[in-house]
Amino acid sequence: MKLARAIHFDESDRNVFHSPARTGEWCLSGGFEFSNWTEADLTGKARQAFANGWLGLETFGRVTFVAVTEIQPPEVKALTVGLAQHFVDLYGAPSIAAAEDVARDEIAHMLDLCEEHDANTLITVSRELGASGVREIYRTIAAQAAELDQIAIHGTLDDA
């Protein structure tokens, strides 16, 4: 089973999102947050979150890139309960039990998206707001194998 974790290559997410996700936290699309948005909502950092932000499942912050990695069933269960609690706390779901099916579906969507990709594949999301709602587009960047000479320093102590 595979899911995606937040990954940062620089500090830009700290500058472009109101609340950046923490490196390494599990993520999903989080497009549900924008289900009732209009063009008027798409300004500043909120626009950036809409345009290309994944949702972290611990901080509920946003991140630009996620990387595919293995996840264990108990972790998926804990994430489902945590997301259901988020639906209660932020969106007014009547109970965790009532919100668990929706949380399970959101996580299942992300599991399906990640399953076909090798570990360390990077995924980006881009969103468009149209007449029929939010449309998400996913792009992947396959992990590249590195040759030893790309990561190792060659030489001797005599070179100094």
C-alpha cells in the first residue's frame, strides 16, 4: 500500500501558503476544501493553496510536492480517524462516525493515485475552477537513479 508524504526542496512553501505542511507528513489532495469556492476566493495565498497545494494530514497545511512511499494499514486507519475528526472540527460533521466514510473515500482516492507509482515518485497537483466545480490534474516526476560519482566525492587526502 502506498501513500504520499510532504517533501520540500527549498523554503518556498513557507512563503506561499498560509500554513505550510510539515516535511514528511502524510498528504492527500484536499480538494474538498475548495468545493464551494468562487473566483472571488482565489486571491493571495489562498489562490496558491487552491492552485497547487496538497493537504497535510497532521498540520492540515499545504505543500507543493509529495513523494510516494509505503504506508501500513494501521497508519491508514489512524489517518482516517484524524481526517474524520478534522471534518467534525472544521466542517461541522455531526460525529467522527458520520465523517469516517467520507474520510475513508478521500484517503482511498490518494492510495489509488499512489499505488501505480514507484517509491519516491514526485507528484504535483494543479486545480482549475470551472462551471462544473473544481478539476484536479496530477503530474508525476519519476525518481532518477543516481550514479555513485554523482553523490560521492572522489580524491585522496594528498590532494589537499
